[in-house]
Amino acid sequence: MTIRNLAPAGAPCWVDLWTSDVAAARQFYDELFGWQAQEPSPEFGGYFMFHRGGVPVAGAMGDMGDMRADNTWKVYLATSDVTAATAAVAANGGQVMMPAYPVADLGSQSVLLDPEGATFGAWQAETFPGFTVLDEPGAPGWFELQTRSYDRALSFYGSVFGWDTDMVFDTEEMRYTTVVDPADRTPVAGIIDAANWLPEGSQEQWTIYWGTNDTEASVADVVRLGGTVVDGPVDTPYGRIATVTDPMGTLFRLRTPPGA
């Protein structure tokens, strides 16, 4: 288990779900992970949080007026200056979908696209740091950008967020880099070269791995609750992993850490 008060700069610090069926999403994730869906907030367009053990673990909302939810999880990266980060995104070939704006006294955010079209957010914390518990069942366990433009992605995010990175694999079969906390070199996210296996026409994206004590049991629960299995479970050096979707088609991964 990892407990932190504030995410390192450039690290994933929050995630939220944009779902086409709020009621179904509330039921699915509550039952799958033992979360507690909180009441929607009218002042924030119906946005609500999922809690895990009384602690915020994720956010969610439905359609925003004429903007229809695309059934995706979005990862937010921490920054001490969301306005500067947003400007850097535009200056380095990305797009600004929603410019920086304050969210009450919680902090400020923007919604962005990297040069290859992967959606992400930037979050400057004030009173709300994002999630504070990781690497537990039902909590975030890992975050990974799957990209066809590996070198460009490393350059882009490094320029915007000042990433400190470690090369893990650099072969024809596998290229993988981890983003690390410069204070102690702890990995906080990964970037994988997916050019050889992402299906043609599929969107490059950030993916969330949610922790579980038993990947097989969680996969069975996903199916029982109306979701689907995309791949796995499979054994990897980093644990037993499955790729699944919720009933609305929102993709995410489940991971049981090695030795769990």
C-alpha cells in the first residue's frame, strides 16, 4: 500500500470516468470494487466521487449538455502551475480541450490532448490532492500510456511536466519507460511503444490498472455485472493482469501484484 499526501509533479494524481449511463456505472463499480458512490454535485454539473473506505478514489459524471460521454477513464497529471502546463501543451503540439479553470477551492484543472490524440488532464491541487491511497484492492495500482509515437510522447510529456524517467526495455520487441518520482526514484507511471500491436483505428490512450487480490474472481465479477473481457487474465512479471470493460464499454485493467 502507498499513502501520500500530494502527488509528485507530473505523476497521475486523479482519475475520472465519463460515462453514458451514470446509474449503471454507480452500481457496477460499487459492486465490483466495494466503492461507495457519493451524491452528484449540482454546482459541478452532476459530478460525483466514488469513495473507498471513506476516502476519495475516483470521480465520475455523465453527459455534459450536448457533449455526449465517450465512456472513458481520464488520468490527471499533477502540476504546480496548471496555466503554464496548459500553455506548454499547446506549444508542444498538443490541444487544449478545456482551458485551465478553478474548481471551487479544491484546485484548478484543464483537459488536454497529447499530439497523438490521447486525452488527459492537468491538476493543480489546493485543498484536494487527488487520491491518497494506491496499490490496494479497489485502488489505482498503475497508469500507462499506450502510444504509437513513443519517442514523441516522451519528448512531449517531458517538456510539459518535466518528467524524470528510467528506461526499462529498449529492444525491437519491447520499448518501455517509467516515469519516476525524482525524490526516491519510485515509478509512478509507464509509457509503452504500442505501434506494433494497437489495432488500426484504435485510439492511443492512458490506461488505469485497478488493484485486486484475485484477478480471476474480479474478471468473473465483471462478466456477472454486465461487463466484458478483452484479454487475459495473463501472468506478467508485474502480476496477473486482465483487460476488461464496464457495461458501457469503458476499458480498464485489473492487476494482482506478484506474490499477492
